[in-house]
Amino acid sequence: MDVWIALCREKNWDRRDYLRYVRFISYLQEKGIPLKRALQGHPIKDSERRTIETYTIKLDATTIGKIRAFL
């Protein structure tokens, strides 16, 4: 989730944009970036009260470059 929030700040996007977040997760999977489902006590909700699944991502220079390339 921290990666998503940082990307949204960098690109001036609303971090609660559920559809963009879903596209972002799909994009990461398409790029072969391993995602591990994060264990959380409280689910995160978007502005429409939908639960957002969160993941952990191992960051390196290549992965960061792929993340920044997401439109």
C-alpha cells in the first residue's frame, strides 16, 4: 500500500481510486512483479466502501522503474 500511496503522490492521483488501483495490481502481475498478499488486521476501504486487497512488493531499481512506468 505504501508503494501505491507514494506513486499516487508522485503522479498527483487520488489514492482512493479503486479502479486505477485494480489496474495497477494487474499491471504489476503482467510485468512479472511478485506480489505477496499482506496480512492485515483491518481491511482498507476505498471511498465507496469496497475492500482493497493489499500486497507486499520487494523493491529494487528494476521494479521501481516498472512501477513508475504505470499510467
